[in-house]
Amino acid sequence: MKINRAIISGGGTGGHIFPAIAIADEIKKRNPDAEILFVGAMGRMEMEKVPAAGYTIEGLKIAGFQRKFTLSNLLLPFKIVGSLLKARRIIKNFKPQVVIGVGGYASGPTLKMATWLKVPTVIQEQNSFPGKTNKILAPKVSAICTAYEGLEKFFPEEKITITGNPVRFDMVQIAGKKEAAATHFNLSLDKPVVLVVGGSLGARTLNETILNHYDEISTSDFQLIWQCGKTNYDSINEKIESKACNSIKLLKFIDRMDYAYALADIIVSRSGAIAVSELSLVAKPTILVPSPNVAEDHQTKNAMALVSKNAAVLVKDVEAQNQLIDEVKALIHNLDKRRELSLELVSLAKPNATEDIVDIIENILSKND
């Protein structure tokens, strides 16, 4: 059934926003005249990224519960009530056929109100350990799209379909790009390349590890693309400026991730849900260093979904300083292990995730017609 009007709600991080935009793009691809409205949280990243992607967004004054005592916590009940009322008004005015939640603060009140108003609802859960919002919403929604097995511990099993996570396909289309990528980064095709990426903001542990081993890396038999994050670039560049070498490329942000993935022989990454989904599609040997600074330690759980199937190597955050570079070197010199990791990643990849999610939405609408 055609999707003519849809609301997509959630955000807070790129891990929520980019899947949301991918779903919207697929809906528009199938239904060019479809109207799609996003609902996000005021002051969060989605209020900038969604309009940049060409979509309209409404903001709710909603925030999360702070673990320490703050004035914000005292105001939270009022924000929740206000957000529920505004979400109700948005839904009544827009009259969507379906409301899709991708996680994040705004998805709670929006999907809650949609279920109260008997509008079909779909959750897209990116992580192997779901957030509190989605666990609360799950019993009342129409369908739940997950990226990992085993989520029947948290959600009604009959509502779950394992679809994988929507990813930005321009990032993972890497075939035939290696030579152009080498030119882009001014690196040689004759030596292995290690890509270290800690998300758009960088990752302190990864940055400190590379800094502490900089001299060792600069004389090693591999090249390095090091994405350190915008806020860290100046201080790191200052520290290495006097000993900069051609085989180490320090970057604030990688604007051509497809080139970085194409050129990499080994990837070192945090294990956010969308990063893991991209890495599965890229299928390069990967070392995951989960961030300890996330709710419910879900990055470790995301990583273990690959590590338990021998599709990635795990280095704990607290052990990175002592182990990471040794693991990189060992992997560079173990071609059999690299092939094995890549093959297992290919078997876990879900390249049709976005299409499958929109198929499920259309199926729900046809049943409700």
C-alpha cells in the first residue's frame, strides 16, 4: 500500500538520525509525492540535520533523565506532559498513516500519543540492547524492526522482524575506488592502511592510544588514516606537528568515508549500532573498541554480536593503551585471520535493511486499510 503521509520521530545522535533519514528517503523513492514530517527534540542534532536532508521537522521540549540531581529532573514531568500534548496536536493536524520511532527523547511522547490515537506505529531499534523508551513503547506498537537477534527478551516476539539497520549507502559503495582513494588521501597502494575512526566527535581512548604510540606507528610497516574529531584536531596536531610523517594522515572529519573504507585493510572503530552495520557491509577486518560512556554498555553488546561469531576482534577500552597497536600489527601479518573476519562479516550483513523496513510499514498499512 502507498505511504502518503508519515511521521518519523527520534534523534539525539547520528545513530538515530541517519537511519531515520534513510527510511524517509526510501519512502520518497517509492512515493515521490509522500509527505514526511519529522518530530525531534528541541536543541538536539536532528533540528539541524533533518532540514539539511530536505525534510521538515517539529521540535518537542523534551530531555532525558539526568543521573545526578539537577533542576532539569524536577522539570521533566512538565516537559513530558507538554511534549505529549504537542505530539497529540501534531498528529491530529498532520493525520499520518503511520508513525515511525527510531529512538531518542522525542520518540517516546510521539509514539505514545500515536498509539493512544490508534495510528499504526513502528519501532526501529538499532542496538543489541534496546533503550528504555523503546522497551516501554514495545507492547503497544504495530511492529518492531531490529538489527540483532535475541531481542525477544525485551520485546514481544511476535512483533519482531530482524531487518538490520538502515545505513547511508553512499558510505559503503567501495568497489573499484581504491586507487582514487589512495590519491585522495595521498597514501601508497604498496603498504597496508589502517583506518582509525571514533565517530564524528572522535574518541578519547583511540586518540590517546595513537598519540602514545605515534613514534612506533610512524616507523611501522603500515599507513594510518586517523579521524580524531573536530574538537581534538588542533591540540593533537600541535603535539605531532614537529614529527609529522607522510604515512599518518590526521583528519578532523572524513568527508569521503567510502574512500576511507575502500583503502583500509584494517579498521579500528567504536561500536555504535550504525557503525557496526556499516562495517558489516564494508566487510573489512575490524577491531572494535566499545565506548564505556554509553547507557547500558550497549556498545559492548553490539560488539559482542560480531565477536561471538568471529566477525571482529574486541579490545576493551581500558586495555586499548596496552593492546590495541599489538592487535593491529598481529592482524596485519595474519592474512588468514583477516580473510576469516571478512567472510564472517559478509554473512552477517543486511544490505536490504531500509527496503525491508519500508516493506513492513506498507504491509501494516495494507492490513489496516
